[in-house]
Amino acid sequence: MQNAKDTFYTMLQGRLAALNPARTIVLRGLERPGTLVEENELPTAQVPVDAFRLQWTALQVTSASPLPWVAMECSIEYATDGSPGNGGMDRGRLLAAMDAELAAALGAEPHAVAKMNYANAGSGGSVTPMGTNIFWADPVFAAAAAAGERLQRTATVRVFAYQEAGEL
């Protein structure tokens, strides 16, 4: 399952960065694309705004076939305070822009990519292709919610993959 989660995150991060290269965040002193997986990050005092935060919230495994079929739910949270130059009065427009970026990234064809193994990538090793693909459904966008000056939204997307032999 970890390979499917890593593959989905990497695909989404790449597509979002291609759509809006200016959407970056600074996390622990490093500038990077504005997409992160919360379970892979250290806790911070503040939730990053103007970034997409992925959380894996549900899991279902069906083992009725030679390769178990895994369905996972990814919750993608994002928020904006608006821009300082506009006194935050543009927060609706900025949230709509994030909606459009996410819809375009997840709606772009194909809705499947080759599953990759990233286990050795962090230690200077290579990313290894696996034998199956991951797939995802269209995102479902919840209503926007205001939290003080902040405007936020959550989108959920179902991600599917086969669990290959030896995978964790």
C-alpha cells in the first residue's frame, strides 16, 4: 500500500507543480512544491496555507483475487488567508484557483500511472517500476468553510491498486 500512496503523491505533486510552479511552501527551511503528505512530516505549530495537504483516511482490502485489490481514500485539505496586498479580500478567488488546479491535476488523462517503489530513493538509490498501475476516481469537493479569516476546503479521492507479492 505504501508504494501506491507514494506513487499517487508523486504524481499529484508533479501535476500540480506543472500547473502552478509558483505554488511552493517553505517547510523546515526548505522551499518545495506546495504539496505534502501529513503522515510523512513532523508536526508544526501552524498549518501551511496555500498548499495541498494529503491525509490517507480509509482503507479497504479485497483479497478475492490472486493479487489483493486495495482501495484507499485520500483527503486533500487546502486553505488560504487571501493575499496581504488585498487584505485577504481575494480569498474566495484564491480558493477557487486551488480548486481548479486540483480538479485539473486529478482530471487529466490518464487516470492511472505505473506504480513505483520509492523505498531506496531517499538513500541515493533509484525509483523502481512495479508490475501494476494505480488508478483514481474523480475528486469529490466538500463545501468551502470559513475559519476566522481563513477559507478552506477538503476534497476526497479514491485511489485503487493491486497489492503485489512482497509489498507492504
